[in-house]
Amino acid sequence: MSKRSKNQLSLQVLKKFRVIYGSVRQQFRDVEKTCGITGSQLWILQEVAKTPDIGVSKLAERLSIHQSTCSQLVEKLVSRNLIVKERSKEDQRRVGLCLSEAAKKILKNAPGPAEGILPEALQALSESALLSLDESLLDVIGKLRGMDDKLADKPLADM
């Protein structure tokens, strides 16, 4: 492949990243405008709705974010009276999360998908396509200057 062709191809790929990034940002803006909360907060509400009494550690695992990041997001939702923390009757050390009535209303009116359009799109890919994309993105990440691994555990909506 000529240098010119490779340059054109890399610019085509860059445009595709822009489409993905811009589409994701637009969906997060729509969520904030409609719901008054961030996309990551909406995803948390959805996960708590699916599994009442879920703990923060399990919630962080479901969102694929760091536990401390999840705790901070949950605390913001608690302070806004959207999530209620309840101690387990069986084990007083365990705290479960439940939705308030206000949170249930937000979820009812929220634009979907709550987890975001990128996770939804990735889930729709075949296993072979996901494996190929994973390998290719690993190559791209390996060539980045100033790459920060810590960003992998931060929600896209909060970047």
C-alpha cells in the first residue's frame, strides 16, 4: 500500500472514530437534557432497577468501572434522593441499593438504551467481530503516546 493510500485509509478510520465518539456524546447530552442526570447515573439506576438490593461492588462489576468510581456515582444519586441505601436484615455489614419513586419516574421517561448506545452496539456484534475489534483496538492503544490505562475504569459519560 502506498504512503498516500495508507494516509487516506487512516483518515477514513479516524472519521469512523469521530462518528462513534460524537454519537455517544450526543446520546449522553440527550440523557442529561431529558433526565437531569448523566448517562452513567442513568445506567446505575437501570441496574439497580433490574436487581434491587444490589451492592456497590456488584454494581461496579456490571458497569465495568472501578468500585471507588461507582461509590462516588452512587453517593451523588443518594444525595439527590434517587437511590436509597438499605442495610441487610441478615447481615448488617451489607448495604443494598434501591430506587426511590423519583428514580422510577426518571427511568420511565429516559431515552434508551440506559447503558448507552456504544455498549448496545458492541453487544450486537458477533463474537468473531468483537474479538477482531478487540485485537485491532489493542494495536491502536499500543501506538498511543501518553496512554492512560486508568481511563478504562471510568464511564464514557464522565470523560
